[in-house]
Amino acid sequence: MARAVRSQSQVAPGGADIPRMEASEDKSGSRNTKRVMLPSGRRIEVVYLAQADEQAKPAAPIVQPDQALHLCNSCDGTLVFPVKWEEAGHSAWAVSLRCPDCEDRRDGVFNQATVEAFDEELDIGTAALTSDYRRLCRANMAEEIDLFVTALEADAILPEDF
């Protein structure tokens, strides 16, 4: 329920606090207003805005059957990754997926076991990327070292180069 608060200062003559607290309510249509007189003399009006779907209980999410979430339904690519995820009940997750090969996107609610299997696939992919990155860095560094050694041997590096 959303709240909006309006306030007005009202102090008794001479600056003394009014030693009472009053409240009145006004229910009209989609809002509920409550006016409160605080002991300090300050009057506030609290407006509760009703929401159209406030009375309706949210329906339980429909959980999709077990499936390999890392596989694309459109192009059979194996690089599908999560774009967004959030809990959708006690043991289900709402997940937005994207395939980088065909740009296919899909949303769904999946059970905990399916999401855990997807997480394991993501961990395997992360390990493969990390391994490839480290191998590439070593290869690049080895090539740079070889070029530096060649330049040193040819006296092609001068103090002005630094």
C-alpha cells in the first residue's frame, strides 16, 4: 500500500503543545485518508493509495519442466546465459535468458534443480574461459619477451626509449 504524507504545523497560542492526539478517517474510492493531530500540535494527513490488484492474491508461478537452460531453443547454441534472475516462490526462480549466437531471449520460471544444473554449466564455462584467457596471456607475454630479447641482442634499445 503506497503512502503519501501531508503535514501542517499547528501550535497552540504561546507555543505550548496541545496535550491530545486526534485521528479521523476518510475512505473514498481508491484512497484512504487519515488525519492525525499530534500532541505537539502538528497536524498530519496520511493518504493510503489503494492498488487495483491489492485484494487479489498473486497466482503461484507456473514452473516449466526440467530442461538444459544453457542450450538455445532457436539455434541449438550452447552459450545461453542469464540476464536477470529472481526468486519466484519457495523453490523456483524466474530467469531471463539470452543466446549470444542468435540473440534469442526467453523468460521462464524454473525449479531449483534446473537452476542448479544451469549454474554448474555456467561454472564449467567460466572455468574454460579463465583457462583460455590465462593461456592467451602467457602466449602474448612469451612473444613480447622474445621480441624484447631480440631487440636487446641487436642493440636496438637505447636509453632514450625509456
